[in-house]
Amino acid sequence: MSSKGSTLFTVGTLLRHAQDAGASVRLLVQGTWLDGRIVGADGLGVVLDDGNAQQVLVRLDSIVAVSFSRADIDGDEDEEDDARAHGRRRRDPIEAGPVGGSAGA
């Protein structure tokens, strides 16, 4: 099979889509689903707000799965006629930085 281009879907890519859209997400972390909206993110983790005054910081390397409503991500499809199935504009992923090792080495 020959391919001239490819798409790499990562936890960070999906989290960035959800954050940009302000969509609620479900994150699977060590067998437990966490629900909320992403209120902050960097290369190592995301801050999830559950809407009830609770926030949790989750490391990207601990997230096994990301779930969200596609309708929340895609928004109003009548706004723009676009062939891209996963959004109308390019969104950069939340990238995971180096994990482990000694700091400052």
C-alpha cells in the first residue's frame, strides 16, 4: 500500500481539538473515566475542570483514551464548505515532552 501523506492521531491532537472547541471530554486514566473541560494544557499535562469547582491535573502519558462528542468539536457545519472531516482549521497538537531521566543533565 502506497501513501503520499498520513495523519497521526495522538492523545494530544484530540485534546487540542477539544480545548479549541471548548468541548467536554472524558479521559481514561488508570481505569477511571474523568469528565470535564480542558482549561489548561502544556507539553506534559492537561488541567480538567469538572464544572463543580474541582480541577485535576492529568499527565499526558497517563491518558489511555480520549472521548468527546464529535458534534461539540465540529460545531456548525453550515459555516463553511470544507472537505476536511475533522475540523475547518488546522489545530496544533498538545505535544508530550521528554519524560523521565535526570533534569538538567
